[in-house]
Amino acid sequence: MVPEAVIRLRVIRRGRRAEELLFTAARRLGRDRLDADDSGLIVLRLDGRGPKAWDTVRDALDSAGSDWRQWIHLAPRPTN
């Protein structure tokens, strides 16, 4: 059985650029889209251990654009 990691993102600035970043990151993660709830929260469930899954999400965001931190908050990296 492969463990499941839960990684949280929060859209801190809504707008076209945030949507572009999320679209590109979603594609890198093999998903159609990443949808935020009304409060801007996105909960991702990924196969694998927390730190490795977190690195995967961060890499997807990095590939989407160097400005992603201005638009999206990535929860702190899990320790296990």
C-alpha cells in the first residue's frame, strides 16, 4: 500500500496569473485542474510520503513561474 500525502495550497491573490500558475502546475502534476474553494484553499492528495509529495508540488509550482509565491501559498514541508 502506498501512503497518501495531503498537501495544502492557498490562493492568496486571485486573478488571471494565479489561474495560469495553477493550470500549469496541475498539468505538471498530471491533473486536469487545481480548483480552490471559496476561501482559496486547495487540498491535494498525492501518492507517496509527505516530504517527497511536497517537493513534487513545489517543483510543479516552480516550473509554472518564478513568481508563484506572490500568488499561491504552499503549506510548510511535512517532516514525515
